[in-house]
Amino acid sequence: MTDSHFRSLAKAVSYRVLGSAATAVVVYLFSGNVPLSASVGGLDMVIKIVLYFLHERIWNHIPFGRPKRPEYEI
């Protein structure tokens, strides 16, 4: 079973919101600059959502680690 495009996108967005918030906090801790940290966090989120979505869609076509379907079903 593969995930729908919408599910892959929802997973990408939810994961990146958390990850990008962490990135923004780290940038703020190093720079003390709120606008810079917000900009880096926002750009990080957009780029990585696209990359994660593409990654998920590619992996849906790779059978590695998935159980094999039976050769026939009754």
C-alpha cells in the first residue's frame, strides 16, 4: 500500500515545521538576530518540504523492506 500524495505532503509539512523551528532557534542562539533566524527557518522549511515530498514519492516505488504479495489470492 502506498501513501496518497496528500498524505505525503501532510507528513512533509508537519515534520518540517518542527525541524525548521529547531533550525531557527539554533540560528537565533548563534546570531541573536530574530529576522535572520526567521528567514533561515522559513527558507529551510520550504526547501526541505519539497525534498521530503519527492523523497517519499520515490520511496513509494521501491519495494525494499516491504512484504512480498502472494503470487495468487483466493
